[in-house]
Amino acid sequence: MRAFDSCRNAFNRAANRCFDVFPCLADPARRSSLGLRLALVLLHLLYAGVLFLFDTDLIDKTKQQPWYFTALYGLLFFATLVQYFVTSSSSPGYVIDAMRDLNERNAIARQAAMISKQPASSKNGNLVITIDATQHGRLLHGSNIMPWTKLVLDLYPPGTSVRNCTCSYCNVEQPPRAKHCHDCDKCVLQFDHHCVWLGTCIGQGNHCRFWWYICGETALCLWTGILYITYLKSNISRFWYDYLLRACL
């Protein structure tokens, strides 16, 4: 029992030192995200590396074929990994972020509309014009200031109440097709799904990047799978040919 406690204490001290050197690893969610990305990169390297490791004739075949075949495969492999990191690091478009951006734009518009005095030139010099409450309200109305609640309700059919479009978890008004993600604990605009491999949601902000990544990953898997099938077919044929030859002799 003491040995177990001493090992656990030593592990905790080593972990704390590691967290001091790399503060990003102190967050469990960030550790999980980094571990997931590292695992997927290793999976790609193993998927392609095992083929080159066992198929000794593959390197000779690549030298005999035109150089652009090998360059295209390497470019596809690199582009797929880059697209994976770009997609996994991009925001899916959270409702809270869109609401915050709208509030910031409204605050800027209010500050511009709250100017109550404007200098105007006249024959006698500078004339100060004061904007009264009626003019101030008219100016606010014409400065494209719209609260988030009204903006969301305008997207729904008439008669929709705020309660029907309010998220019960984060208490924000959801536009159509928005949904609360329990993994991210946020509402996502045009929510599609939560991708476990990417470690993020797929929504309005990264939907196009996700499809580019899927296309690249599919092409890479098909190309590498064809190389695997070619290798297995040639080796299985050679094995059965040697077996039949020995059996006949």
C-alpha cells in the first residue's frame, strides 16, 4: 500500500512539473483534444507506413513510375492532415458568439447615435444643434439596431413565442436549425452533429471545411486501400503458386 502511495505521489509530482512546463496540458479537455489529434496522426502514419514496411517492392515501383504519382500521393497525405487540423481547430459557429457579435455591433451603433450635439456652420459662426428625444429615437430606429430576440423571432413563423425557441440548458434564443450540443455544452448554429474524431461540432462555421476533409480522407483511404489490395493479391498468388508447385513436385 505504501509502495502504491509513493508511486502515485511520484506520478503526481511529475505531472505537476509537466503542467508547469506545458500549461496547456493542465486542462483535461485540452489534454483529451491533443491526445485525439496525436492518435489520429499516428493512425495515418501507421496506415501508410505499414504498407511501405512490408511491401519491399513498392519503393522500386515508385521509382519506375512517373514522379508525379508519388508526389500526388504525398501531397494528398499532407493536405488531408492539414485539413484535419484546420477543421478540428475551427469554430462551428456558436449561438452565444453570434449573439455577442450582434450586441457589440448594436453597442457601436448606439454610441454613434447617442451624439447629442453637432456643430453646423452659419453666417454668425458655429451653431450648435441639439437633438431632442424624438429625433434621437428616430435616429436609433434608423441605425440598424436590432436585439437578438427580435432577430431570432423574425426567422420563425408569426406567433412563435420566445419560450419555444429558448434553449433550456444555456438559456439563449436559438435560431432555426440551431441545437444544443451536450458534448460542447453550447448551442450551435445549423447543428449537424458532434464529430468524435475531430473533437468538435459540425455546424455553420466549419461545415464546408468538414466536407473538404471528408473528401480528402476518403480519397487517401481508397488510394492506400488499393495499394494494400495490390500487395495482398500479388503475395497471396505467389504463396498459392509456390504451394501448388511444391505439392506437384
